[in-house]
Amino acid sequence: MELEGKIIFALEPKTGTSSRGDWKVQEFVLETLDGQFSRKMVFSVFGEDRLQRFNIQVGQDVKVSFDIDAREYNGRWFNSIRAFDVRPATQPATPETTPPPFDNPFNAAAGVAPQQPAAPQQPADTFANNEESTDDLPF
């Protein structure tokens, strides 16, 4: 699964030693904006090599690829969201890479600037000279 958002918090890394050797894990909080409401997700990155490769910074916009798993402990279930790839989010197109708006090619070839549409005119006030009415309502 993938999710895009902004890193808003980085928890302290945890380290330890297992039968396989030393390990390191760090958790990050990702905030997404889905429509009108923001959502937050805590995900973990396991391994010193991945932490160095991803180089996740607070305030950075990222795209996180992750797996979700659940485990049971003493009759309770816990979710685990583990990231296997974290990349900078795709940036919106810059003005240099944005194509110009479509204009009539005949005007562009002739060196004629495209015309701007005229500003809409305000409708005439048909009730301005109504002397019978004492209020501002048009009916």
C-alpha cells in the first residue's frame, strides 16, 4: 500500500540486540489531507540501513510504501505498519515544465496577442426610479 503526506513527528529511535544481532527501529507520524479532513498514521522503519537511506525529516512531504500486519499479545490485537520504501513526494509541476495554455495557433503565428474576454457588465437597476416603493425590495 502507498500513502502520501507530510512527516509531522519523529519518535526517538529504539535499539536492541537479538539472537541475530543489533537492531534499530524508528517510528514517524505521517499526516495526510483527504478532502476536508486530515488523517494521521504512525509507521515504523526497521533497520539502520533503511533509516539512513530514507533520511526522513520532519516537515518533509513523502510517499510511503508500507505493509500492515496484526499480532496478538495476551488476548489483545495490535496493528503494525512497517514501511519498506519512503521517497520524496512528487512535486507539482513548476512553471517551466507546465505547457502554455492553448491559444489559437493562427494568432500566435501572426504575432497577434490573444484577446482577453471583456469584463461582465452589471445589469441595469430597473427599480431605481420606482417612486411608489419605500423599501429596498424589488417586489
